[in-house]
Amino acid sequence: MKETNIKNAKTAVTITTALTFFAAGFEVIMAFMGSKPGMNIFDIASFAMANPNVYCLILILVNIILLPSAILLYRQNGISLKKEIAEKKTLGRDILFGLAALAASLMVSLGYAFVFAAGRTELAFVDTDTSVGTTVIKIIALVFVSGICKEIYFRGFAKRFAETVLGKTNALLLFNLMFAMLDWYNFGFSLIVGFIWIWAYKKSRHMISSMIAHGGTNLAGIIWLLVMSGVN
């Protein structure tokens, strides 16, 4: 059993690491391609998503490519991924935990919005693309694909396959750190909200809670851009 646990943990870490380094690597390339003299670190980091359509397409592609391996890992261990995500008898409670985590995440988002606004100069990238096509692909990539797949990789894997080897706390910390590394350009925002989503997952014991918080936070960001662009 111990050998099986180690094998499962290695597989989980491998899948999650592959996603983290591929996505983060693309973001680093994009950020430095947009760098210019006079920029500060906040300005450079803002270019990580300077081409939202390409970024979202790559995010969708990488997550979908890795998903069959994740599904197989659950299946090989006799674990129902469907029940890990949600169960009918606790769905109402799980949704409430998700909404509570979403509310907390949005409060953190407001604080970080002021930090980013204060740190960036006029040289920073500002996303003003509110076209229907770009908005739709953002919703698909950031709300649904990221909100579902990343929770399976970063929260589900930690609890189901890594904690038996690393311990509960170490597993959650490691996977949340990788989650933050993937979104390095937001300077720790993902690390903080990741802890909130861990709380929701641990309380409800189903990923639907963290998925609601994760996808909802990203959806709020998309709506905020649409509203602010309309105001301007």
C-alpha cells in the first residue's frame, strides 16, 4: 500500500508540476517580450497576459491534455471523481461554503487591485479588449477550465494522493505553492486565495466549493473589466 501511495503522489506531483511550469514559462516569456526600459516589476508582470486570446487558448489546451491522466489516476484508485466534486445530499451546504469562500476572495481581490494600481506605471499593460470573442474565451478558460481543472490538480490531488505521503499540511502547502507559482505575475494573490479555497474544500469535503470560489473570482474579474470599460 505504501508503494502505491508513493506512486500516486509522484503521479499527482508530476501532472501538477507540468501544468505549473508550462503555464508559468509561457507567462514569463510574454512578460519579458513586453518589457521596455523604465518599467518596474509590476509593469513587466502585467504583460504576462498581454495576449489574452493566446494565453487562454494555451491554458485550455494544457489543462485538457492533462485531464485524462487525472481522471485515470482517480479511476485506478477506485475513487469517484464525480463524488469528489459534488454529492446531491450535501450540495446545498457545499454551495454555501463556496459562496462564502468567493466573498472572502473578492475582498482580497479589492485589496490587491489597489496594490497593483499603485505599483504600475503608464508603461504597464492594460487589458481593454472587451470584444465578444475574447470575453467568451476568457469565460471558458478562466471560469470553467481553470475553475474546474485547477481545483482537481491543486486541491483534489493534494488531499487524495499527496497527503498520505507528505502529510495533510505539507501536501496542501506544496500544491498551493505550485498554484501560486503558476500565477506568479499576481504577486501572491493566488497563494492567499488558494488558502481560502483550501478552507472551503476541507469544510465541505467536495471540490464544488472551491470550484465555485475559484471560477466565481475569475468571473468577477471579467465582469469588472467589462463594467469599467463601459464606464470609460
